[in-house]
Amino acid sequence: MDEVDKQIINHLQGGFPVCDSPYQVVAEQLGLTEASLIYRIKRLLDTGLLSRFGPLFHAEQMGGGLTLAAVKAPEQQFDQITDIINSFPEVAHNYARSHELNMWFVIATDLPERLSEVIDEIQQQTQLRVYNMPKINEYFVGLKLQA
Amino acid sequence: MDDLDRQIISATQAGLPLTPQPYQAVAKELGISTELLVQRIKLMQQQKVIRRIGVVPNHYRLGYSFNGMTVWNIVDEKIDELGKQVGELDFVSHCYHRPRHKPEWNYNLFAMVHSKTEQGVKQQIQIITEILGQYNLGQDVLYSTRILKKTGLRIGEKRV
């Protein structure tokens, strides 16, 4: 990653235009050629510095269900619990965290009513209580990390 | 949202094509005109179905090794006012009000913070502590120790 890559990452966290030749528009803003910008974005994705490039969707606005949930997974069953929870296609992210509630996952469903079903199924299969923490209010969501 | 919107979401959620005319490419794949696609994307942006179009950096690969989920027990009457102030900090990427589960879980304000050093996170927590002042009844920080799954949202691919 060089200075130009950093500029691209910082610039494109802000937004990408919707027009005929958007790469050309951004390339001009950054003083690059269109081909060079496309090549660099591809390289940043291939090397994993970027995890995504494209539209970011807002699940609830799409009419679906979304929640954050956590369980207390006993250490000796941790891998088994992970497999069960990850096996649900509705589980989008799952993180091990340093706390008694040591597994935190995001559930996203097409239909809002499916959320409670997924939670019940996880509780049945893991025999653990699922702590459901749907958002009550959102104060900020955005990325503004300096590369 | 209708079926076409769902098809557009499905076609672009893995990412935009890296070709000079990416919207034309997506329109062609869906068998619709570029004008219609662009119109729908702009409408979804207005409706906030699309938050933004752009890049998502991998925090860890950018050197942000310390990604803490800070959680706070805030007096209910003050949470909206204080939540907004915390969300405005430039090192906070997500800030939400979520339910408590007493007695095991007393925290109702969640703020994700990101730093390249552990010391940096401590300073960020200090700044948040000062903003919250007397209305903060307790706090913790949960670091992610491992990513167990990260597929992103997969909505619109299959209807139940």
C-alpha cells in the first residue's frame, strides 16, 4: 500500500458516484488514469486491504430483520457452538470477544418475523440462552478510518 | 422495494464490477436499461436502503489492531442526547442504543472504537468517559479476539 492507495481508500470511504463512467470521475479527482484506479482497487481487494467495494445496504430499510445477539459459550464447547451458530445462513458476522458473553453475532433475515425463529433454533441447538440486543436507536454508522 | 430492487441488491452486494462502465454491466446482467438501474439506485440512496457506495477497509490490515466494542450503562433519560455526542467522535464507527439484560448485562450504549495501539483505545475511552460524565453508571470494553464468521449480509438472494 503506497500513498496513492491510501488516498483511494480515504476518498472512497466517502462515496462513489452513480454515473456513466464513475471510475473516470474519481480518477480525475485523484489525478490518476481510469485504468490505474481500477487496477489499484482490484489489487486492494485481492490483497485484503479492502473487504468490499460497492453499495452498502441498510438491512432494516430493506424490510428485513436485523439484530445483534450474544451467548456465553463454555470454553470446552466453544468450537462446537461456533459451528452451530455459523451454520445458520442468517448469521452474517460472528466474533469471539473477551467477556463472559464471549460470542457475538449479527443475525439478518429477509423477513422480520424470522428473527425470533432463528434465535429459538439457536437456543434449542446450543442449549444456551441467546441475549438478543436489537438496536433501539442508531446514533451513528459510518467509517472514517484514515488509511 | 420491489422484485427489481431485490435483484439489483442481489447483483451488487458482492461488489460493483471493476470495469469502466460498472452500472452498464450490472444493467446488462439484469436485462434492464442503464437508465432504469441508475434511477433505482438513486431512489434506494434517497430511501436510505443504500447507505452509501464505496469501499469497506479491513481495519486490521490498515493497522487498526485494536477494535473495541465499548459498552456503557447510561441513565435512560440522557441516552439519546449523549449517544449523539459519542457518535460524533471521529474514532467511533458505530454507536447504538441497545436493551439491557439485567442483572447480567447492564449496558445500554454501544460504541465501536478503532485504534492502532491499545494506549489509543484507552485514550478514546477516556474521552467518551468525560463526555458521559455523571450519567455513566458503569462501563466495559470487549475486544474481538477472533473473527468466527464474516460473510456480510446476504439478503435478497432467496425468499422464504
